[in-house]
Amino acid sequence: MRRLRPPEALVERAMTSLPEQVKRLVAAGAWRRRTARRGLAAPALVALALTALLWARGGAAGPALERFEEQSVELPDSGTAWTHLDLWTDRHAGQTAVMDVEVPENVRVRLPDGRGGALERRCEFARCVHQIVSFPGDGAPLNVALEEPGRYEIHVRHESNEARVSERFVLIAERN
């Protein structure tokens, strides 16, 4: 059994997913020196790489949930219309979740600040991603402000140890 070696392609793939610190050890030969004495260098390296890969993916044990919702937003004659995005944050069963909110240019968002309040951010590029940590019982909703008529796609991804959720909202803003 000790004479068996993993395929070189598997070793290469495992190496590319290792954290930088482990890569430096391997590149310096420190890992090989420690394990070569026992003839376990390649199998141990592959086991370490697979463990690091699984650990890096971490997060939810369950499958990812996906959701799509389309909303119409009526804009006032001048000014801004705020609309609430109803997120599936209840899927996290009261756990802290990391949330990425991706919005298009000229869209403002109000994000929970972790203290029961809200932070307001404006996107001034083609697309912006705002990352926040959503705490259990935060209670602050996610609101989006639109100023011009058009079609806006907003992607929200949130992940905890309990769930991974990807939500896509299409907002159709029109003036009457």
C-alpha cells in the first residue's frame, strides 16, 4: 500500500487549493523533509490538501437555496423611491450570516449595521458588492433606492453554518 502514489493531476489540483502558508512550507521543502522519512510525503500531502479544500469551502452543510423575485417600483415625479427586499434570512436559524449585496450603478442600499441601525451605501460603478455580517435578531431590513426608470438586477448571497442562500431580485422602476 505504501508504494501506491496518487495521480500527478490530483496532487497538482490539491496543491492549487492549499492556503498560502502551507504552499510556502511545501515550496521550501519543509513539508517533504518532515514526511519523506516515513515514505508518506505524497499521500500525506494529498490528505492535507483535501482537508484544506474542504475546510476552505466550509459554510453550510446543506444545499444552496436559490430564489428569484420580480417587483414593480413606482417612482415619484422627482426624487427617490425606496423599496424593501424581503430576504430569506430566517433560513439561518438564528445564526450569524455573511451577506454579499450586489447592486448596479446609481442604486443606493440601506444595510443593517449590526447594532440595530442601518448604513447607507451608493454604487457609483457599473456594479458594486457590499459585504456585511448579519447578526441574529438584527432586525434591520434591506432597502434599495431607485431614482431613474429602468430594470435593475440585485443579487444577494448570504451564508451561515446553517444555510447558503442566493436571491435575485429584478426591480422594474417606472414613472406614471
